[in-house]
Amino acid sequence: MIQKKNYDTKRPPEKEMIFGLRAVMEALDAGKVFDKIMLRRDMNSAIGRELIDKLNALQAPMVIQRVPVERLNQFTDKNHQGVIAFLSPVEFYRVEDIVQSAFEEGKTPFLVVLDGVTDVRNFGAIARTCVCAGVDALVIGSRGCAAVNGDAVKASAGALHTLPVCKVDNMQNALRYMRESGLSIVAATEHTDKNYTEADMTVPLVIVMGNEEKGIYEENLKLCNEKVRIPMTGTIESLNVSVAAGVFIYEAVRQRNLQ
């Protein structure tokens, strides 16, 4: 006997979801911003293919997942017709627009990249710190990161409603663009002997924080200009990522205030 997979899913409020083929297509045409869309894995109807074609033609950064119908049923008891779209509570921006706008305004750009940070509470806490410190934008990947949902907004104490968030499909391309635009990319990593206070954070800056367990992905780490660490003297070898981000961000604030 084959045992069915048990999906332990917290249902978001229905106001955060749109389900049904026509409803989702109409929402896309109306310019609604989605964080994620789930499609039934074996969807093969004509209208289903029409939706898939529409999604493939979009340039918007969103996660599209093909899942078994059991997964969809965990989110609603209503007739979802094989598709559920999760509305994003925030608008997403282009990294290029943020960087160019900062330079045009005569600012010294300051961005924070989260490379694989998956915990919603950490994500929200970092966003809150970014707003308090005057960070220009938070950059995340379209896959493998915390969901930008109501829980994230709550954890950020509403900061995500004011902080520009850039969701990118290819983090390496985004890092290359920022580096080629004159921003210094500083990676927070244990694999270095250089302390974070030794990095020059008064220049156009990107701070990269990695996954809670694995750190910054190797290919992304190679694109960073500097690798720095927070010295540890206790028995625990690492800080919570939101705490570590706060340390790095406010070191940048300290240095910039001394100018």
C-alpha cells in the first residue's frame, strides 16, 4: 500500500490567495503582484495551457511551482481548478532602477542582499533594521528565500511596506550588475580572517548575508569584493542571521556618520 504524503501546511488567509484559472488570468491582466503561483502538476486543459503560456511570457519575478493536487487541496477546500496564486503584500522593484535612482539623487547607494535566507521572521527582522538604518533596498532571489507574505510584513513591523524589495531570478547577474556599477560587495562569512570593522563601508555598498545554515552560496561568494566576519569568542560559533545583519548594517551607519 502506498502511503500518501502528509502536507503540514499553514493556510494563509483567503484574501492573500486567488484561485481558479480565469480568476488568476484576470488578476495577471489587471497587474496584480504575486509572490508565488502553484499549478497542478498534471494540468493539460486548453485554458490551463493558456495560463501557462501567459506565465511564461511574464517578466515579473515570481515562483511558479508544479505540484500534486493534494498540495493545492491543503490551501483551500474550494474549487481551485488546479491553480492557486499567492498575492504579494509588497511591490517589487528592479535592482537597476534602485541603483540608478540612488546615484541620480546624489546618494551613496547602500543595499542588502539576502542569499537564501529562508526564515520569515529573520527576513522581517532584517527588513525592519534596513528601514531604521536607511538602506536603499533589500535584494532577494525569486527562489530559495523566505516568502514575502503577511507573516513577513508582521515580523518587519510594517517595514516591508516602505522598504523597496528587489526580487531577482539570477542572483549572480544581479551581483555582477551591482559590482560593475561601482558598488563594493561585502560578504558576511566565517571563511575569512578579516573582521567586519576593517571593511570600508563608506563607499557605494552591498552587504550580502547568507543562508542560516549554509551561508552564502559559493558562486555568489566569488563575486564579492571583500569577505569579512564577526569575531566570536564564546562557545557558540555563529549569530542568528538577523542579529548578524544588524551588526553589519550598523557598522556601515557608524562609518558613514564619521565622514
